[in-house]
Amino acid sequence: MTATAKQEKYGRIVAQLEELYRKTPDPIARMATAAALLKGKFKYFFWVGFYRLVDGELTVGPYQGALACQVLKKHTGVCWASIDRAGTVLVPDVEAFPGHIACDSRSRSEVVVPLYDRDGHIWAVLDVDSDELDSFDADDAAGLEKIAALITR
């Protein structure tokens, strides 16, 4: 897929989610909707879901794909790196990422985007895995950041 085609696809998904999100402000419903839509629209998305900060722990939220880890070890792995760095983390090869948490051994590359509440605090992350190396790029990061921002808007 060309960069332009991917950007346009993300644009259509954002517009679709904006319309769907008019029905409810509930963040869990919005997460579930985003996970289902993204998993269905991108063939290289092996696992799509959210981890929420609950009592200081990253706990699995709505997702689509193989069975997930329920709680992620603190300050370890890509999801915690996104929180600790307060930004999106692109990982072309999860095997090369220090402390990577392998919830499913088929995962090969990953992108994680933080979700911010209205006060600017991270309260969750959007986590997308692929079963192929180097699946994600800056266009994925930008598109997923727009989608993440819609959850609490």
C-alpha cells in the first residue's frame, strides 16, 4: 500500500469513527469499536487492543485477536515504554526490543500509542501487533494517534 493510500484509509477510518462515536461518549465502547474496525481494515494487524492504567497497572481492555496478557509487568515492554516516554513507540522487530513482553510468540512488530485524558494524563495505550517484521511506519503512527485522540474527545 502506498503512503498516500494508507493516509487516505486512515482518514476514512477516522471519519467513520467520528460518526460512530456520536452515539456514546463511553471510552470502553469507543475502544471496542476502534479495535474491531482496525482489525477488520488492515490485513497486517495481527492483534489490536487497549491496555488501561488501573490502580497503577496496565490491564487489558477491549481487543481483537489472539488471547492477550491480562496485566503487563510494570515498566517493561513496549506498552510501558510508550507510557514512560509519553509518546508513540514503533518497534520493527519485537525480538530486538529490550524487555519485550511476548503475550503471543507470533507477534513480530508493534506500534503503541498513548491515550490522554482531558487533563493531559496518560490513562491507556492503543497497542497494535503484526505477525510480520517491520509492518508499521510513520503513517501508521500518525493515523493511530488520531484514532487514539478520538477515544476521550
